[in-house]
Amino acid sequence: MLAPNKAGAATQPRGKAQPDDAPKDDLATRMAQAYHVGTFSERAQAGLGNPSRQQAVELIRTTKVAKRRAAIAALGDFDGLRTHARQRKDHALAILPTLLTRFEQKFVAQGGHVHWAETGHEACTIIEGICREVDAKKVVKSKSMITEEIDLNAHLEQAGIFPLETDLGEYIIQLRKEKPSHIIAPSLHVRKAQVAELFHQHHTDLPPDRSLESYDALLQESRAQLRQGFLEADLGITGANMLIAETGHAVVVTNEGNADLSMTLPRTHIIVTSIDKVVESMTDATAILRLLARSATGQPISAYTTFVAPRGEGANRSHGDLPTAVHLVLVDGGRSAIYNSAFREVLRCIRCGACMNHCPIYHSIGGHAYGWVYPGPIGAVLTPLLAGLGEFYDLPHASSFCGRCVEVCPMDIPLTDLMRQHRVTAFRQKLVRSRHLIRGWGWLARRAQVFHTVHRLVGKCAHTAVGRVLAGRLAKDWCVHRTLPMPHAKPFMTLLAHSGWQPSVAGTSPAPDTDGSSASSPERGAGA
Amino acid sequence: MPLGVTLAGHHAQMKVQASCLHLCCFWLVCRSQATGAGAEKGAEGGVLVFVLVFVAGCRKIFSVKIGFFVTCLMNSMRPSAAFASMRLIEHCLDAGETLVVPSVQTCCGQVSFNSGDPAGAYATALQQAQAFSACDLVIVPSGSCGGMIQKHYPTLDPGEEPQEERSAEQSKAGHEASPLQVLAGKTVELCQFLVQRHFDPNSFDAEASSLLAMPAARAAAHEVAPHSHDRASMPWRVALHQSCSSLRETQSAQDAIALLDRAATVTQVPVEGSDECCGFGGTFCVKYPDISASMLHRKCETLTQPTDGKVPDMIVSADLGCLLNIATGLRHQGINRPCYHIAEVLAGTWRHSPAIGEDAPMTSRAKHKGARNVGTK
């Protein structure tokens, strides 16, 4: 049990953790390989050139944004609630080691088992061990981002255990042997017809000529398939959206109820979650819940919000349909390093997905282009921290810093500032290719005389034949989708200096705001 | 008055000291007048001269300096918008205020800041703070540069010295605001300024401005024969592109809407997804041209979308970066929709100058060249 030492370790200042300090076990590297094919620009190109994916994302762009806006408007004081939730989560993070220990005590006192895992691999081994202990061959899983992060499914499959994803989106992704492209809508990029084809391929025991054209038909079929899985499963694995230190509850939020079946039907229940999920009290949890569903899907509250606690073993569990053992696997997975770095604020994230729903870059390239578990702005901040900035250099750089993600983030995470922080690290580590240009511009901007001379020369040269060709070459990337705007032959500063315009005190001639004719005093005009 | 002249370049704090000195001098002179030549007949005339000199001195000392930060992009790409901005600012000056354009201003430092070079950004910012140290108010005709100054300047630090030294230095400095904080506090975006001054576009006559009389201002109209934009009936239907920084950093997007609402020459048309980025993002559009272009296509679509069966006549924004992106993107797609900076529209000078990107003489050549280069990459 790592509990107290682990918690203690988190408090020790380790200095500013460089993102590369984040523990990267073999699994993380393997995962990174599994996720991304080629470079970021190749993946982005693939996303840009995929019309069906573009269509799907268009749906997010239009519907999810509008739904969230309506839900936030109906809430009234969104900003107040956001500030409150942020404060409570900041408080929880400030006393994180204490809260984790308190949670563990409560959870264990109710008959649960808590396992601490420093790395993803360790977590997978623990979960595999529990499965072996209860001789579980079939496992049902409800959607959980941390299990994606630690690549639990691949690990279990290697160990001969068969995990079945029971969230409809995740189920589709599992059948397609793909990775999620959105954290709350994992199969966002898959169209209805593709799902029908997929079901025809995999559900071979059903009549092949059945119609799967309607959403309802797809829903009914997947439901029947999954129900069988639930009944046969030996063990259920769920994530947790929050852990409540005050009561020892884990909060699980879904819209399909699959998490509830996963945690009640099998004999053993494993909750896998990360150490940053703990909040102090039930009130704090409910404050965050009020933000979560509204930000994610525009619902006032998700269809199923379950507070789960072990409630004792043996005698107390008189109902035959409840699990006999509840395990909780707390994964660090590089979060202690984040906790001790300048990026601590990212740990406030509640994984609602609002940032990616509103991100124009995400809308353009889709989730898979991000190359790892977390897409969108949160991925651009989190992925370099968890999987290395060198490999994911492009994520924090491919942002226009429009700030829409920061505007909608229910936990008020300064995502653009954190991305900029990554850029600073990359610049220091000499990863930025154009850093000499940037330095040069900075040098120029500190020398006004040189700066304006250069501007003057550029204006002059741009209108010569050589200048035009050169400009076309230099700005070739710009010119692929745009025409090239030419600088004016003379910059404003030169024109102004030559104009003979002189600053003069307003009001020396008739008041300017009466008819505007005042400012044209003859002296200044003559100076031209 | 030499006293006033020498002190005009100093900080506001100095002005108070100067005015005290000024008052003392005046009092001494008056005394000598009264005791010495008091009995003479010409004394009244002498006093009158001194009173006049006193008033003029006060004017110099207490005159408020309004700085215009032209921004590097507007300086080289769109001088006509800068002149239009100056006209608007001059029009809105209160008595005693002076518009100044310090020639030592350069760039706001956003390029360095967003590229991960905070030390470079700090040094650049310091240069601007020094350039505008004499100004009581600084007006920026761009949400993006304005946002950089307002929002990010106070957070900048030299970045190289260790944390302990810096904190020690800070405690030594006490509560005194840094030059960057001072500049941030006195900077406003152009639209914000105009709204604060209750600017009425309908009572504004650009022809009457001191600047229009100058040949240089005419040269800023790109030395191209004035285009006739009167082909459509008034008022012009205008689609306003709100830049991300004006929405989220300077919070001046509403001011731009309010100003256009006041102008009788234009009517605004609603733009769907008006809070979405156009894909410019400074160096972003060059680093990731394809992603940027995909965003730009969406923006172009929404900006040219017809409302009530009519397409907007022109596209206006308070940010030149976005406008260059949108204008050249539209032209590349073969859509002829004039784009103007909001200052040009409010000042009415847009009628005399070609639209943004319209003067690019090398359009088609660059396009083919660029496309070929990238294709073979």
C-alpha cells in the first residue's frame, strides 16, 4: 500500500517539474504508438480530408454548442457557480494528500479495498491480479478515460481476460478496434451507416437480412447484445468522476446506465480512477455535478448519477444481486509530477469535453489527430505532460489561442496560458524550429530605428519584381489558401513623418466635437 | 513657455511639481511688477501679458497626452486605417488633450510571447512602455495587440533571473507598479475609446480632419485611383467579424457593435458563429496553414451567408490580422466582398481606398507559385 507515502510524496516540492519528468513507462510509449500513426500533420491531414468525420464534427459544432449555451443560460449564475466550484476544487487540490488518506479510510471502513498504483502498468497488473483472484474471464467495462490512458483493455486481453465495453460509443469503437475521438462521445467520427455495417459484420448470430437503418434498430440490437454481456460477466470495471473524501463515495456519471449494471450485476466491482478526482465533501461534489452535465451535453443533470460506496461485506450484503467485493484502484500516472509543476491547474479538469466541443481546431482535425487519449485543448495541455512534449510538440503549438475553451471551461482552467507554458518549455529546449526568427523579431522590436528602417525597406522592396517573387516564396504556406496581401509601399510611420503633421493641443481652435472642422488648423495643413 | 515645453515630455507626477514651480515664478514676477513698476501706467498691460503667459503655461503642463499605438501590422499593411483611426481619435479629443504618435514604438511583442519567448516579449513590452511613458492614455486600433497589452503585459517578467532575486527586488520596489502594469492600465482599444467618448459617426466629417488635407494621407490610400463603392444603395449591409481577442481579452466586441449601430451609412447583418476564430492566430496560420485554412473556410462561409436573401455588402472587423486573413481567403476563393477596418468605416474614408487585399498586384502569380511549391514539398 502506497497510500500515506504516496500522499506524502505529493507534498514534497520537487521543483518545477519538466514535462519530460512525467513517468513514461513502456506502456505509455506503447500506447502512444498504438494511438498515433505518422506525424501530427499527417494525422491532421487525414482528419481534414475525411468528409464523413467532418460531417460528424459539424454536428458537435452546431448542436452541442447550442445545447450547452441554453443549459448555461437556464442555470442563471454560471460564473458564480464556476468560481465556487473552482475554489472548492483548488482547496481539494491544496490538501490533496490529506483528502486521499481520508477517502481511503472511509472507503476501507465500509469494506472496500483501495489499491495505489504509481504507473499505468502497475494499475493494470493490480486489476489483472484481482481478476485472477476471483477467476474472472469475462469483464464488463463502463466508459472510463483513465482505463484508456493505462490501456487496460490491451493488457487484459493479453492476460486472456475479455473486457466488453458497455458504453454504446465505446462498444462501437471496440468492435472497430479504434481509439475514441472524443472523451464523452468516443465514436463521434463514426456515421450511422458505418455502425449498421459493423453490426452486420459482428453480430453473426442474428439474421443477416435484418434492417438496421433506424437509430432505434441499432439501439435495440446493441442493447440486446450488451445485456447478454452484463449477465455473463464475472467482474465489472467502472471509472469514477469524483471521489468524496467526507463519505467515501465514488460518483459515477453516465447517460446509458451501463455503469450501474456493471457495478451491480457482477460479483466483483473495480473502480479505476486517478488521484486528482477527490473532492472534500458531498456539497462540493454536487456543485461540480451541476456544472458537469450542463457543460458536457447541455443536460441539467446526466440520466444516471450514482454515488457508490462498498457498504460492508458479507452480512450487510444480504441482497444477492450486489457485488461481494469492491476494489478501488487509484492511479497516479504522472499526476504527482503535474501537481508539483506549474501545470497544477489542469488537475481541476472534470473531463466534460466542453473545450473540444468549442474548439475550432478540434472541429477541423478531429480527435484522432491529437494522437493520444485526450483530444482538444485539454489534450493539448495534458498529453505533453503525460506522454512527453518532444513527441507531442505540435499539440500546444497548433492553437490560434482564440480562448473559446477557456471561456467555456466549467472549472476555469487557463488552457491557453498552460499551452503557452508548454511553448516556453519547448522554446527553452530548442524544439521550436523558427526560434531564430522569433528571437530576431524580438531583437528588432527593441530597436525602434532599425525596426522602422526595416519596415520601410520591406515596403520598398515588396513592390519590386524581385521583392514580389521573394514574398511569394516566403509566404508560400499562406498563399496555398489565400492571396498574398502586399505591404504598403510606405509604412504609416514614414507617411506620418513626411506629412508634417504635428501634435497640437485640442481646443486651441474651436472645439473639435462641435462640427469636427476645428482640427484642420491651417498651420498643420501647410506643413504638409 | 520653456518650462512647460521641457516638462511636457515627463510623467504626470512631474506635472504637479512643474505646476508648483510655475506658480512660484508667476507669483515672484507679479510681486516684482507690483513693487517695482506698480506706479507706472503700463503696469496693467504687463500684468495682462503675464496672465496670458500663465494660462498658456498651465495648458502645456496640464495637457493630457493621448498616445496612438499604430501596431506593426497596420503600420506596414494598412496605413489608411491608421490615418482613419487618428482622425477618429482627434475628433474625440477633449479640450487640452494632445494626440501623439511616438516614433519609437514598435510591436506589442505578441509574436515572442506566443512563441514561447517571454524574455523577448518582456524586452519588447518594455520598449513600448518607454515609448508611451509620457502618455496618459494609449489607444490601440486592434483587439489583439490591445489584449496583449491590457491582459498579458502585467504578467510578463524578465524570466531569466532566479525567482528569489526577483521577489526580493519586488519587495524593495514596494507597491510601485511596474512600467508594464502602468501601460496596461492606461491602454484602451480604439472602439472602447470611441464608445467612452460617445462618438457619433453621423456627425463626423473626415474631410474636415487636419489629416486629410495632407498629401501623405492620400498616399496612404494606396496610390490607387479611388474605387467607386457607391454601386449599392445605402445603407451598406455590413457583416462584423468579432475577433477572438476583442471578445475575450479587451472585451471590446460590444463596443464595435454599438459603433456600427450608430452609423447611418451601414446596417449590421447577423453572423452565425460570430464567436468562432477565423484561423489567423498570428504565427499559427503560417505554422499550420491547412488547419488554419479549414477554419477560414468556415468563417468565410458564415460571413458571406445571405440573410433575408441578401448577402452582406462588406466585411468589417476591428482587427487587421483577421481582416487580412479573411480578405485574402475570400479573394482566393474568387469571392468579391470588400473588407475594411472598422476605423475606415466609421471615418467614412473607406470610400476613397481600395478594400483590404484588393491592391495585391501579384495575386494570381503568388497563388500559383505558392500552390506549386507546397505541392512538391
